[in-house]
Amino acid sequence: MNNQAPISAVRQFLRDSTHGEHVRLNQHPMLSGITRPDYSLDRYQLVLVAYYHFYKIIEGAISQFLATRMLPFSYDRRRKLQWIEDDLMQFGIDPEAPAFLPKSPSTAVELRDIGQLVGVLYTIEGSSLGGQVISRHLEAHLGLTATQGARFFHGYGPDIASYWQQTEAFIDATLTHDEIRDSAMSSAKTTFSLMESLLDDYHLAHQPV
């Protein structure tokens, strides 16, 4: 018996609108095969570096937006940049070292309305669901755990359902008319594109000569 609540119309709209971006990201050379036994530790470490620079941009934009507004949603316990920093520290990697900086400068992100915030949250919080699956494979194939190099993908652990339900409720309560909905859709697409462009950067910059 399936007890999962049906997806709302607005979340179905976001899912359908970003399907292409989602599929393309999952098939990215840096991520494809991440659940396979032959996925390399070196590639995994570069994914973490790319995600570090992505979340540095995204969480900075989220913090700046929420600092000036009173909303029924808190991001404080959802911050992921520290998780990535903890993982990279396990490997002795400084993502701010010249060798690990993005080769192409990323455009700063500024959230100007609540629809754009929802689009970002839909993308990154939704990614946490897939992270639960990935974390199990990282432990099985690379011996990585929540305390040893895979804190980011472990995410919310057993609390993932509760965190996602809170996100769903905020999305449904916020996207109440077409203008906000369209803003969220555009923002989600832009967020996917930023993540993809940073993965491109590290994939191309670290190809064998």
C-alpha cells in the first residue's frame, strides 16, 4: 500500500517544467555512474568541490533574501555548505586553493522575489532525496559514511521525509498564482543550469592530457 501523499498541481508543474534539466544533470559525466562500484574516489572528490562552489553561491543568496523577510520557513538547519566542507576536510582538500577554483567565473545569484526562492529550494531540497540513495552506494563501494567523507550526500538521514514534507508545504502555500509560479519555474531552471555549468567546469578542467 502506498501511503505517499499525491503530488500537488504546483509541484507537478515544477517537476514537468524542469524534467529536461533534471535528466541532463543526472546524466552528467561527473555524476553518471556515481552509484556504480567502479566510480572513482577522485571523481567523487571533484564533485564535492564543484558542489562546494555551487552551495557557496546559492546559500549566500538564500541567506541574503531571508535576512530581510519574515517567512514561515527556516533554512538554518538545512545548510549544506558546512557538510561539504567537512567532507573535503576528510580528504585534505581546500576548495579555495587555486587548483580547485572554478576556471570559469560563476555569475552571482540574487533572489528578488519569493518565487525565485521557491525555485531554488525546490531544486536543492529535491536533490537531497536522491542523495539518500547515493549515500548508500558510496558507503558500499567507497567505504564513505556520514562521518567519513559522505556527510553531504547523507543529508538529513532518517529525517529526510519530514524535511521534504515541510518543503512541499511551503511550496504549495507560496505558489498561489501564475506570476509566482512562473518565477519559481524560471529560478529552478537557472539553479539546475548553475549546478550543471560548475560540474562542466571541473569535468573539462581535469581531463587526462
